Amino acid sequence: MGFLDNAKSKLSDAVDKHGDKISDGIDKAGDFADKKTGGKHGDKIASASTKAKDALDKLDGKNDDLP
């Protein structure tokens, strides 16, 4: 098992165990960025947040980790 395989395995385990906390963190970061930009880029920030959650959820191939 290579370095990247090991890292992916550990990240997948973390998402399995703490998916709800990670999702909340992504939402909070998006809200913070939206507030700092004055709402100018709200649609782009929301899209990026959704894509980040989808990418994390697909790490183990199950699509069940994040709410």
C-alpha cells in the first residue's frame, strides 16, 4: 500500500466517523466566506460547498457519509 492509498484510507475512516461534523464545518466555512464577500459570490460558494461534500462522501464509494 502506497502513501496515497494509506492517506485515502485514513481520510475515508475520518469521514465515516465524523461526517456530520465535517459537513457542518463546510457549511460554516461557506457562510463565513459569503459574509466576507458581502453575498456577491453566494451561488459560487454554495456550489463549492456542495461539491466538497459530494467529493468527501464519495471517498468510500457508498455516498452515505454526509447528511
